[in-house]
Amino acid sequence: MEEERWCWLVRVSWALESKSEMVVERIDERPLAKASCAGGDCKFPLESCELTKPPPNSGPVTVEILLSFSGISMETSGRNKKVQIKKRSSTIKSNQIIRSCSSTTNAFVVADDEKYGNKQIISITPRLYDYILTNVREPEILRQLREETASMRGSQMQVSPDQAQLLAMLVQILGAERCIELGVYTGYSSLAVALALPDSGLLVACERDARCLEVAKKYYDRAKVSHKVKVKHGLAADILKSLILNGEACSYDFAFVDAEKRMNQEYYELLLQLVRVGGVIVIDNVLWHGKVADPLVNDAKTASIRSFNKSLVEDQRVSISMWVLSSKEINFPYPLGLTLLHMVFSSVLCFIVTKVFKIIKIEEGMTPEVYATSVVPIGAMFAMTLWLGNTAYLYISVAFAQMLKAIMPVAVFILGVAAGLEVMSCRMLLIMSVISLGVLVASIGEIHINWVGVVYQMGGVVGEALRLIFMEIFVKRKGLKLNPVSVMYYVSPFSALCLFIPWIFLEKPKMDASGTWNFPPLVLALNSLCTFALNLSVFLVITHTSALTIRVAGVVKDWVVVLLSALLFADTKLTLINLLGYAIAIAGVAAYNNSKLKKEATGRGTEATGRTTDDTENAAESVPLTTYLDPNK
């Protein structure tokens, strides 16, 4: 005979404390039929959140909650207690009175493969990170420094308040008196460490950027810890070597490394000589936004970190712990997804601008035959350009990618000759040779060249060259001249389709697995809006200026992109050879533009509106909505 059971209806609240805990709150109780077992093992369906009511006056009971989304097994003592993760289970003993609790949250993920044992992955969602930040002890002086740094170049390099709090706590637990920090930036982490040191303590703060050091020293003075901090301006490796030569080996208790990632191995070996036995070395960014676990990411920096992590695991001289703290940056390493979003966004906006508000008129003359023979290949090449070009930014810097793009006229000329649109001449061969030489010199000057990124970028260049060739054939043979908005109106939907197909198979599974769907929609919407506004502005410039202005502005734009990327992205290192090679290539591009303008002036003339046929090519040239991606930041 089955025993009658009563159940609690409960509410489960997630992430209320930083120790990965839940709180089970009793809401209601009601009878529940068929909730008991005669004996043996019982398997319960994963349904509503209900716990079986214990016998009256029975005292605390142990219950387990099965979560259908991951198979996590919980246990608690009492009725309204905090629930700790215990183990994975799908079969429950009858004496462990239970009902199942289903949930859609992704706060916890437990690997299904038994080889991973009991390991958990906690997703740092924006809500959870905000919660963490509201429970951090941040002195007022640190808050002021953090806010000032937020407006500076490279502010993403600053550690977060919870990270700084951990560093300070480690220093206090160790009873450290002598510390080293490599990569001070504006001094947030070093100030936190200095505040945790005793009055007689010492922190050697190493930074190569003099401007950042001035900010750090200002806050050291304000916090009255300047007497604890010895500032060292220069390369971190050189400073460490000088400390060793100065007889300071084994005299430091704690070290924090947040400097050039590709130098981690050298920093580590030098610090092993300086930090005493029993001391602690903390190294930032060893997970590198998760890219170390992605076999498709093999840029120089990621490969270096991956190699360093492996060497740490194999190094028996030290005890190690790899710890996820927080991720405060927008990391969206999905070039297909991003460019697909851009194309969909452009398609919708073009429709609204041309059909709903009728701000811009779409030229007539587009037929199904013209669309199939001209727009389809243009859209396919456009998609190829966006996909490969944006993927290249996962492997190479924005500046180096821009330098490689300088070879575009060479690709266009070669394909133009093959298509019968260009005529081979000694002058053009000389110009193409100059451009190629410049790109070659710029490539030689690249400190950490990644050939995977180069191949992707060159693929994007070929795709763009083919698109321009198809566009010229379209203009010359079909007789249609389209402004950029018209081009986007016709091309964007088909490009989106071309991007959607590989995205479904290549990136969507990865996004599903990593939970990347929780990206900030406002940021990506603004990103897409900027790309659309860029192309619209080009349309206005073309309408009110000449082809010469467009070409000169294009050369200036290229230089601005290279220089700004070097200023904005801390991992971009330009050398004199880089700049020399790029200057040679740009000189060749200028000669090419000049040659094209002379050809237009003598061969075709200028239309009454002041626009030449080749302006349409420039219009097409402005269409790509390529967004410069940097996943390291």
C-alpha cells in the first residue's frame, strides 16, 4: 500500500552568494499523488520544482534536487537552507525522499563526460558580475583611479576590482613584505597591493609606458604609499635581470605579472630566481578569454600563452592553480556571426530608408536576369570578403591587416587583365611591382607574423578584387550605375544568405555550446549602425566631390587606420620596417590612382554631374561593412 506524500512547492534563487550557492525558498504545500516508492531505486521525471514534505517532528532531513539542464545533484539539511553542489546523479534511493526540479538557468554547467568528474564551469553573466562588483571592498582612492583610467587608451588592461581584492588578500595571507609587479599600467593593482603591505613593505612596480607611470605615481602619492613603491621605468625582463645582478635573488615574497604575454616564459624563469621558496607568482590572462581552449585560434599571442601554460603544468618546481576570476570585456570571436548580423542589419535599414521613408531612391532597371548574372556573384564575393577579412583579425593586428590590403590594386589589375578589362603595360607593371615590394617589406617588418591570418587576409583581398571586377562588368555591360545604398539594397540580402549557410555549420554550434547568445545587443546594434552610417557617408561624399577626392581620402584613411590601431590596441607593435614598407606600398597605390584618373580624363571624360563611371566602382568599394575585430581585448 502506497504512503500518501505531501510536497513543497519551492522557488530556487541562483547566485545569491559568491560561493556558487542556491537558496530554496518554501512557497506552498499540496498533496502529490504517485510520489512514493515501495523500495529499491526510483527514477523520477524531471518536472516541477517540488520537495517531498518530511514526516511531522522528524527534524532535519536530507533531500536531493535533480536539475534537468545539467544533471547536478544537490543536497541540503533542513527545509529552507542553502543548497551546495554535491555530485551528479540520475538514480535516487527511495529513502532519500525526492522530487525533481527543472530549470532553464545556465549559471552552472557540469560536464556530462565522466572523465571530467565533478568539475564545474560558472558562467560570468553580466548580472552575476554586477553582483560580484557590489560585494567588493574597494577603497575610495582605488575607485577614483579606476574611473580616471576608464577614459584612457587601453583601459581594458586594468584589472577589475575583484581581481585587485584577491591580489591584496594573497599579499596579506602570505605576510608578504617584498613584492614585484610587471605591467603596472596606471597602477590600480599595484596600489591595491601597496595598500595591503605593511608600512615597511616594498613593491617594485615595473612599467614601460612613462605616461601611465605618471598617473600611477600621482595616486601612490594621494594614497600615501609612495614610500612603499619603487617605480622602475623600462622593459620588464631587463629590470628583473638587473635585480638579480644586484643580489636580490630569493628576496621577494609575491609577484604579479600582467605584461607582454609572449614574454611570460622569460618573466617566469627570472621570477623563479627572485621569489623565495614558498612565495607566490600570479600571472594574468593565462586563459586569454577562452581562446587557449579553441583549436581554431592560433595567433602568436594565444599560441605563446598555450605553450606557457603547458610548461607550467610540466614544471615540478612549482605548485600551480589556474583560476577563472572574471571577464569584463566583450569577447565575440565569431566573424561569420558578426558579418551576418551586419548584412541583415543593412538589408533591413536599406529597406526602411528606400521603401518605407523613401529618403533615397533605388535606381530602376534591375531584372531577374540581371540579378542572377550580376548581383548574385557580387553578393557571393562580398560575403567571401567579409568572412575571410574579419576572420583575419583573430590572428593578425588591424595595422598589419591594413598593410596587406595595400596589395589590393595588384589583385584587381591581374584579374582585370584576365577579364579583358585592363591592358598590360610597362608602367602598370612597374606600379604593381612597387606596391608588391612595399607589402613584402611591411610583412618582413612584422614582429610576430601569423601565416594563418595572412592567408585569411589574402583570401579576403582576392574576394574583394573579384567583387570589384564583377562590379565593373556589371556597370559596363549591363549599363546600370548604382549608388552605395542601391548596391547594399540589392547585394546585402544575398550576402546574408551566403554567410548564413556556413554560420549554421561552423559557428552556431560553438555559440550554442559556449552560451555566447548572451552578448550585449546594444553594443552589436551600435556596431552595425556604425558600419551602415560609414557606407551612407561615403555615398554623400561621392555625390558632392570628385573621384580624385575619394582616392586621396582613401589613402589618408589607410594611414589613419594604421596609426590609430597602434595607439588604441596595446598589442599592436609597429616597427620602422613596417612603416617603411607601408609607405612604399601607399606610394605605389597613389601612382595607380593617378594613372587611373588620367585614363578616365582622357578616355571617358566626366559626366555632367561631376561623377565618372569609376566613381561607381568607388561606391562599390565603400560597400563592405568590415568591422575591425580585436578578441584579445
